Amino acid sequence: MATFRHICDSVAVITLSNPPVNALSSALIQALQKALGEAIRDSAVEAIVICGDKGKFCAGADIREFNKPSQKRGPHLLLLTDLIESNKKPVVAAIEGVALGGGLELALGCHYRVAHVQARVGLPEVLLGILPAASGTQRLPRLIGIAAALTLITTGKYVPAREALKLGIVDKVVGENTVDEAIRLAKKVIGQPLGSRQLSTLPVQCPPNVEALLAEAMVKVKKQFRGAQSPQACIEAVRAAVHLPYTEGIKKEQELYQFLNATHEPRAQQYAFFAEREVAKWTLPSGASWKTVSPQPIHTAAVIGLGTMGSGIVISLAKAQIPVIALEKDKKQLNIGSKAVISLLDRETLKMKQLGHTEATNSLGPVRFTLDYGELRDVDIVIEAVFENMILKKEIFRHLSGICKPEAFLCTNTSGLDIDEIASVTDRPQMIVGTHFYAPAHIMKLLEVVHGRYTSSISISTAMQLAKNLGKIGVLVGNCPLFVGNRLMVLYLQQAIFLVEEGNKLEEIDQTLENFGLAMGPFQMMDLAGLDTLWGCHVEHGLARPEQSSGISTHHHSSKRYSQLLGILCEKSRFGQKSGQGWYKYEKPGGRKAMSDPWLHNFLSEYHGVNNFKTQKITQEKIIEWCLYVIINEGFKVLEDGMASGPEDIDVIYNSGYGWPKHTGGPMYYASLVGLPVVLTKLEKYYEANPDIPGLKPSSLLKNLAALGNPPLKEWRALLGSWSSKL
Ligand code: 3H9
């Protein structure tokens, strides 16, 4: 790992080299400082170009070093950016691949920036619980203005080169030979004054309403990243750029950085970052793993069923340039489905064009609609996305067995049905995989890849690679009822319903959990998912009784507590957003804006009276424990059952599929943050008072780990040798 320099005429080229992404480790910063010093001192050198090895400029500070004590981290990148900027010889950044975080800050210290057309730039520090602390919050606003800088710094958005050019972040975009072009530019500007290129010396161009702009940004981030501190700190740092000279602004930036570092957020977010990458490194008990088993190429695909899920899956495949055949059962459904797909494709094409992807012109190319199963004969993969009904799914898979080529993988998008039962009717059980997409499937990042008893390692490898190709995070889980995500979720939703039965206001429950950081409270989430779908799921998985009897107390069976509320609301045609009323009311069927519904409140007070429920209003703190600790507890049970490889898998599922706040790391990380003994004690207390709710019964794994104190999450697996994945 080093930087090296060579002289091309009078230009020194310094190459950052630290595979795989040229992250700025302390060693690399040190080497860069040394190479710069040499180039500055060398009288034969009149200009300098900084580029990255292997087509990647730099992905920023080395995140793996963040937990090192700061005095051991070597020279600070901030000083280096000042050294570059104050240098009398022009310095040009040649940006290929990425210039992210500290990588972009380094480039902003340079006098000029040339980018390859496919490069992306951004300041994603906020997504790691910190802020750009090598002058990014001070230099970027001076370069592109307050409004654009605020957006980039508070969202962590990656900007493609063409957009970066429009914003003024880079000076030139080239289709090839980025380094050569940077050398050309460097030669051209030798001897020219650099004053206007030294960003730290420039004034910040402020619109007259700058305070209103900052206040608006604050309101937005408080809503969007509820409970997270780094977006707010980012805004404070930009405010400093507005009101203070550069050196004072830098002091404020450093102060805010230290403040954030003293909170749990950076460690939680950085854990979440690495967890996302860890889950791709799957291993099966047989020893087969991502390293040893190659995926089969997927050149063509088919999707069966063009409802909400199927349409989204078609779009996902089309976006990944995989030609797809979309099949429906009859003309009417095909007509409805194809219209939905075409309108989604048009929207995606427009979005891509706005992002500067000119090649996204013929978005309809890869999709073909059909009623004829015969057309699926030669596809490499079929993804079934029909209604959640085992008989129907078996019929389809039996049919596919007879039609598809023997090498075709057959996947089901079931959200919880038994993969083995589906596989049992096929001629190739080893090639049956669960691919559980999340709605809307073309947007949500998560893909649960479900491993059935017969699924081969090649099938797993192929499905995991497909997830990657679709730009998703594939998480491998076992074939248990509802798999992992929904297995935990139904218990959480049930807890929330129990609270309403005890007289707590559903709006308060939603608000409390949203304040904790969840993207949506449980009742709004249920309305979005559809109460009829959830009711069916609750009945199917033993969380409710199938028989319905409005108003009559049927909330216990075999000493297990149930709630029939979902079913009662469905009886009254309150299915959630789609029917315009559910737990909330909406402006129209399909509306999104949830409004408190007086009818529901009257109904609930009658319901309490008839059923004689004991009223138990609880505090916000208890709402959080009561609802979230069942997720954690069931997470431990999933690990105990070997249905997920590790706590990271559960956290990634929740962060990317259920709107869990990443600044707490995920439910399992959050448990270690609260302390396992604390979580255990609370669960024991709640279970003692509610022995009729099995979800509250502490898992043995949690008990064993809590008995060891609060061991770091990374050590859980080693501490409990007997716990092993049954994937
Ligand atoms: C920062 O810069 C702070 C500054 O303001 C200074 C403050 C003082 N460090 O994602 P991939 C690893 S904060 C260390 O699978 P892709 C990653 O773990 C930093 N390692 O590939 C993985 O390792 P492994 C701000 C890093 O092609 C491998 O590289 N920067 C870093 O899909 C490949 O990664 C960011 O937040 C890093 N900075 O995507 C950028 N980045 O093979 C974060 C990656 O062992 N990174 N690795 O699993 C990314 O967004 C993506 O990794 C990137 C590549 C787009 C670069």
C-alpha cells in the first residue's frame, strides 16, 4: 500500500493505492503527504495530478480505522487538504470511479477536478453517523452554494459526474483517459494565478433567506432521520460556513465531529455499513460458501403474476438489463398488469434520464408480456409472484416443471409459505429458492433469499448474485414460517394491537415508535400493508382465530392471548389505505395521508366495554420496550433455530426492509446497546405479568448471553459454540 509519483514532462502524477477502494488509511495519508512533499520540493515539477489506482479515485477515510484511538491515526486529512490548496503549483484531481467522503474532500482541496463520465462523487459521512470533517462542510458550500451543499451533506447522496459538472463540483467530464486529460489541464494552468481556485479563501454565496433555508433543512432532517444527531450536526457545520471565516468554520466542524464521535451513532452506523457487506458472504453448514460456489449466469427471466409485487419485480429485472417475460393468467389481468408495468417503466426511465443516464432511452426493450406458459421454455430463471395461496403456487410450480428447461431456477416470492412443500411438486427441488422481495420491489433494497431443505448451493449462489445484480442486498435465511423479517414483524404488530386493546391511543403508539426512529408506526404500517393481508397471515400462523364474532370476547385460546381486532375491522371493510379506511381514515381509497378517525375511537371504546378489557395506559418508554423487545427476543429465537447466520443478518433485514433506524444499528445491535441483561430483565418482567403472550418469553440464547454480561455482538457466535446455522 503506497502512493507513488512519476513525472510526465513537468507534471507529477501521484496515485492513491489501497485496494479495493483506495480508502484513506493512516498509512495512505502518510504516504500521500510524503509524495506531495517531494513533488512540491522538486523543482522539475510544475504541476501535480492526484489519481486513484485501478479506476477508483478514493472512497474516503478508511472506515475500518475509525475505532482506533485518534492519536494513532497519523496525519489528519484536513491538514493535507490545506497543504494541497496552499501549494503554489496547481494540483488537479483525476476522478475515476468514486470520490466519496474524504476522497471528495481531498479533491476539493485540489485546484481543479476532472471526472470520468461514470464517476460518482458525494459526502456520505452522514450515513456513517459523522460529518465530513476534513473541511467538506466548509469548502463545498463555498464551491456550490448553500442549498446544493446542504442537500448533498445531509442526505449523503452520490452524484453522477454529469450532475456534478452542472453543480460545479467538477470542472470537466471526460469519456475516457481521465488521467491524461488531468495532465493536459495541469500543464495548461501552470503559472496561472490560483487564488480563485482556493476554495477556503472564497466567500460563501448566501441567498438572502439563508436562515430560512437552514431552518427548513433542519425540519426536514428531523423528520427524515428521526432521533439521529449527525444530520443536524451537518446543518450546524454548514451554518458555520455561512457565518464564520474558514478557519473558525473548521473549528466548529471539528467540534461537531468530536461531539458526534462521543455518541453511539457512528459505531452503530458503521456496524450497519459492514453488516450489509458481511451478509453477502454466506456459508452453508456443508461448507459451501460465496467463495467456493459460482453463480449461474442469468441472461433471461420470467415473472408470473403482475400484481403489485410482480410488477415491481419486472421493473427490477428490466432496470438490471435482464430481458424479462411477464406472464398473467388471463387477458384482463394481463391488460391491467402490463399497464402498471409500462407506467412504472416510464417513471424509472425518466428518473434515470434526470440522473444523466442517456443510455436509458428504450426502457421497454427487455420486457415482453404473455399469457402463454410455453414462452417460458428457455428462460434461466422464473420468479413466481402470485397470490399467497399454497394450492395455487403448487399448481404453477408443477406446471413450470414440465415446461422450463432443466437448468432453469424456479423461485417463489412467497412471504412465508413453506418452500419445501412447493419444491415437493417439482422435478428439481434443488433448484427451488425463495426470493422474498419487499414492496415496492423495484425500490426496496432487501431480498430475503430462502434456503429450502433441498436447495442446492448453486441455486443459493445464483439467487444471491441476482440480488446484487438487481442492486439489492440479499440476506440468506432459513425456511421457517414467515421466514425471518415477517416472523419478527407479526409479533411486533400484535404487541401494538394489544396496547390498543388496553386503552392506549394508536396515534400515540405510532408517534412514539416514529420518534424512536422507525420510518412508520405499526398502525400506519398495517394500513399500508393491508389489514386483510395481515389478518390472513395472523390466522394462518396461529396469531388469531379464524372464527369471527364481532364484539364478542374471543381473545384467549389454549391460554394464549389473541386479538381479533384486525378481523373485525376487515369485516367492516376497513382494509387500510387501499379502502380509504383502516386504523386511520384517508382522503380517498389509495390515499396516503393518515388521519385520526373518530369512528374508530368510538368503536374502540364500545369494544373495550363489551370485552371488559383491563385498561393499562403505559408510558412512551414502555411502549418502546413492549413493542421492540419482542422483535429482539424473536431475533434471538431465530438465531437459536439457526434460521439466520448471525445477528448482522437480522439487523440488515430490519434496516433495509422495515425502516428500522440505522443510527441504532438494527434490533440486535440495539439490544447490545441497551445491554442484554437489561433487555432480559424487562422481558422477564413483562412475561411474568403476561404469561399468555409467548413472544415475551425470553429466549434461551438471550439468557445465556446475558449471563455473560453484555458481550459485544461480534463475540456472540464464538461464545455460544452450540448455536449453529441450519440454513
Ligand atoms: C470519511 O471519509 C470521513 C472523512 O470526512 C474524514 C473525517 C476525518 N473504508 O461496497 P462494496 C470496503 S468517512 C474502508 O462491497 P461496491 C467494503 O467494506 C468515509 N473500507 O463495493 C468492502 O470490503 P470487503 C466516507 C471500505 O463496489 C469493499 O470495500 N465514504 C470503504 O458495491 C468493497 O465495497 C463512504 O462512506 C471505506 N471508506 O461499492 C464510502 N468503502 O470486500 C462507503 C468501501 O472486505 N463505500 N470499503 O467486504 C461505498 O459507498 C462503497 O463501498 C463503494 C463501492 C461505492 C465505494
